[in-house]
Amino acid sequence: MMGVAFLSLVYGATACTNNADKKVETTEVKAETKQTVNPKFEDVKMNEVYKHYIHLKTALVNDDAKEADAGAKMLEKALIDAGISYSSVPDMVKAIDVKAKRVQLDKLSIQLALIFKKYKLESGIVYKQYCPMANDGNGGSWLASESQINNPYYGASMLTCGSVEEEIK
């Protein structure tokens, strides 16, 4: 059993590196070789939900509490406008700091992934990503417009920790 814990620690240490100098600047990430654009749903209200989710996620990646608050509030409004009730969004809006919002992110991301699968995408891909070290080693998921990992659970300290778990097309 101790060997498994050690291997997990070694895996985590080698799979996730310190990237304190990196910062995601917008919801559209530009790679050196190509530009990634947000997916577009046929349903206009789902586009708003996704846009505000990405705003929130990007703020968490950047350790930006003010933008995380703004993104959570806009996401809550977009979900209400779309007729989707989800109980943890108000908890995320009430959360006072980035760390408290990150606690809610996994449940929110899993629920939104299920919702987004029910709506037709006109273009793009929603990437469901996963970090095994998030949430005190219990793991955590998030959604992204690009396959490149920008981890919202650790921000700059472990920006690229994680992998693509699923593609929603």
C-alpha cells in the first residue's frame, strides 16, 4: 500500500510542474501554431452559459478573485436565463475567495458537462479535463475550449497539471 502512495506522489510530482510565470489572458487561448476559439452551440442561451463558465474558469486559472466573482455572478444569471437550476452556483457566487470557489468547481463542471452533451454544437469542441491532484488528491474536473491544460485548481503554481478526459462534440 505504501508503494502505491509513493507512486502517486512521484506521478504527481513528475506530471505537474511549476509554471508560476504563465498566465492565461483571455477565454480564447492562442497556441503558437493555431488559435482555439470557443465552441458554439445551436442554442444561444447555452452559448452564454458556456461563455460565463469559461470566464469563471479562466479567472480561477489566473488566481483572480475579482474576475472569479464577476464570472460566477454572470454564470448564475445565464443559467437562470437558460432555465437551468443548479444549487452549487449560488454557493460559488457566495464563496469569498478563489480557494472557496475552486471547491465548488468539480461538481459544477461535471453537471455542466452533462448539460452540454444534451445540446448540439455548431462548431468547436468542449474538452473535459481532469487533474488527479486537485481537491486534496481526490481529483477535479473542468471544461475548456482547448486541449491545452490550464489548471484552474492550482493556478500559476501547477498550470499544466492534468489531462483531457473527454471531448464533447
